[in-house]
Amino acid sequence: MPDNYFARYLPLLIHFLLAGALASAIVLLSWLIGYRKPTRAKLSPYECGMVPVGDARQRFSVKFYLVAMMFIIFDVEAVFLYPWAVVLRQLKMFGFWEMLVYVGIVLVGFFYVWKKGVLDWGKATSARRGEV
């Protein structure tokens, strides 16, 4: 191994350069030899097959974003279970009880947001005065 500190990172630099070159080549080739035939359906703002309804800049309910944030939070918390499962035998019973406390805290948080109605973002909210 060379004594130069930066020479140790040369394989990583080569890897990044090759990955970037390969990604650029794939995008360039698909643009050059790709089949392009514009149709009315392809030029529509939505290509999912549904007829566009309303404005594309419509407002979303805050509950939609709350559900998205809850999904990310619980997803990240679930990621912590993998390293724990890998080293479970080394941690013995201490690791088991610590993870049981962790999962309990996560479940308390989950039931709290469930009971608050954060996860029911499709349900109608209370109507304002004078509206039905």
C-alpha cells in the first residue's frame, strides 16, 4: 500500500468516474437512438391514462404530508432493526431488552398518531361554520 494518503482513495475515484461515465453513456445513447413519436397522449401533462381534472397546482391537505412524514419516520426506525438483528448473538439478553424498549417506544408513537387521526388523511375534517 502506498504511503501517500490520497493514493488510497484512487480506486474510489476510479469507481466514481466509471459509474458517472456509464450513467452518462446510457442516458446519451437512449437520447440518441430512442424512438420518439409525439402523440396527444404523450404530450398531455399526465401520462397515467387518466384524463387531467382540475389545476395541476392544486393544494393538498396537510394530513397528506403528515402521513408522508410518518411513513419516513417509521421507515427509518425500522432500518435500525437490521443492524440489531445482525449482532443479536453478541448483545445477548441486554440487546434483546434494549430493542424491546425501542420497539415499545415506536409502537407508543404509532398508536399515538393513529388515535390522533393523522393516518386518516382521506377522511373529511370538521366543517366550518355555515358549510355542509
